[in-house]
Amino acid sequence: PAVRLDLDRGKSVTMTVHGPTAPAGTKVGAEAADLTWTVTVSDATGTVPLSVRQFNVQDEAGKYHWVQPVKGSPMSAKISKDQKVTFKIHTVASAGEGMVRWAPVGKHVVALWDYIAELD
């Protein structure tokens, strides 16, 4: 579902995070896989910077995984009013539950999305 996020200086965006998906051929019952999420950002009320460094994944053991952009899925450096940006991020993470976290300014997480990575 879409989440409306109020940021500093009166700015806001709407963001959705879908996933994860594992690559075709992932071994059934694998303990970890290269997981991918699709992120859509829209309805910005001003210019909001975007960076892959703003996102990370925390697995159910509490371990953090830093994401990378998926090749062929360019990530805009910002979103402006009336734009819609969709990109894909990925990281190797363990099967099970976790959270995709977004911290647009430093370490202050403003949104997170729960997920379950079922590799069976």
C-alpha cells in the first residue's frame, strides 16, 4: 500500500515498496537470496533528494543489509512536484521476515515496510 510521508520543511511524498522477489532458480529452502524490491515515489510537494544510500534492509535477526540499485533500473537523484519515479533495489538477505527502511536524512528512519521472504 502507498504511504504518505511528511518530511522536513513542509515537503512530503507518497511511497510504495513491493517485494521482495528472489531470482529465478533460487534453491528451494535457501537460507538467503539476492532479494529485489520495487520502489515507487510520487506526489512530491517539493524537490526531495533520492539516493540508494537512504535505504537498507533489516532482517529478523537484526542484521542490516545495504541495498544497491538493480542494473537497468536507474534511480533518479531527486523527485520533483508532479513526477513519479519507480526503481528497483536489491541486497542479499536471509529468508524470513524483515523490514525495508528509508532514512532520507542521515540515520533518522521515517518509514519502514515489513516483508516476508519465503524461499520455499
